[in-house]
Amino acid sequence: MSPDENALPRTEDEWRVRLTPEEFRVLREAGTERPFTGEYVDTKTAGVYHCRACGLELFSSDTKFDSHCGWPSFDDAIPGRVKEIQDHSLGMARTEIRCARCDSHLGHVFHGEGFTPKDTRHCVNSVSIRLEPNPG
Ligand SMILES: [Zn+2]
């Protein structure tokens, strides 16, 4: 019997085996990569960003914009794919965003900054997502 590659891990130890140390730190321990270091900060490629932990489609490149904050920023998520959780760590009231399927940490969401007409910024760690470019 070989393990089912598509089955989601059920324990943090199983996640630790599947992910790199940096992915595990961000996705499963709600870490944050250093600004301007992630591979997708300035990416303009058309495609869909998937959860790096479980593969769920989370963000379209159509919603990505230049926030100059140092992390990939999206003004919308694919409906139902991202859940929001109130986060009071670091003495700040912020809204954490997680993958709706595997509960992995993605980043935070901010409103009212005026970057785009939707007035929303999903601030996402590059290490939490993986871009699948559109074919052609
Ligand atoms: Zn996921």
C-alpha cells in the first residue's frame, strides 16, 4: 500500500514531511516571509495561484496588483477559497487569511487602503502559494 498522494495530511508531523522548513513555518505556524524576498512579489504572469500546501485554487492573477508592500497582493480571492480569522497577535487587530480547505496560513487581508476600486488587499506570502501559468 502506497500512501495516497492526494490525501491531505491530518497531523502537523505529516505536514512537516510534505513541506520544506520555510513552507512549514509560514503555512502551518503562521510565519511571515521577509518583505521583498518572495518569488512572486513582482510577478505579472497570467495564471492562477494555488495553495502550496493542498493545491486549491485561491487567487487569479487578474486580481494581483502592485502594492509596493513587499508581498504579493490581490484585491480579491476566488470565492469561497479563503477564510478570514481575527488575529490579535503582535498587539494589532488584523484579519488573518487561511486556505479554506487545508487551514494553512496565507497572510492577512486589509481594507480601506485605497489601492484599487475594491479597496481590499490580500497580503500573501509567496511561499504559501504556487503560480500555475495559463497555457499558451
Ligand atoms: Zn490549502
